[in-house]
Amino acid sequence: MIVVLLLIAGVKDIVHALEGPHTVPDVRNMSLSAAKMNLHDAGLGYTYDSNQGTFGIVAESDWVVCDESPAPGTKTKSKVWLDVRRFSC
């Protein structure tokens, strides 16, 4: 059952990638976990520096997106870079 769900999720990601450029949502001032969910729902991948803090990013809800690139409203096929900080910008 888990394998089937993972396969379906993978196919969905491929379909989103082939659909064309997607509009970047504004995820600034959101928790990292909420921003990732919003970007995924918009059909976009994301990347960020996960090696921050003493032990890296452990609790994503403690980290806030301070900036993103490309800017919100931009259409893109590439991943969105998230500038994250712990607790606030």
C-alpha cells in the first residue's frame, strides 16, 4: 500500500513538472513547513540551506521564510530558493 502511494505521489510530481511554468506563491513570513506545503501544492520544488543552527533544521515550524527567489508572482519551472531564519526575520 505504501509503495502504491509513493508511486502515485511521484507520478503527480512528474505531471506537475511537465505542465509548464507555475506561478510562485508568496510564502514569505510563513513557517518552513507551511511554505513547503504551499510550494508543493503550486507544483514547484524548493531548496534551502538545511545546515543552519547548531544541529541543522530540526523543527521546521520554528523556521520562518524571510525571502524567496524567484519573487512571488513570477512564473518558473525551476525550484524556489528559500531564505530561512529561526523564529523570525
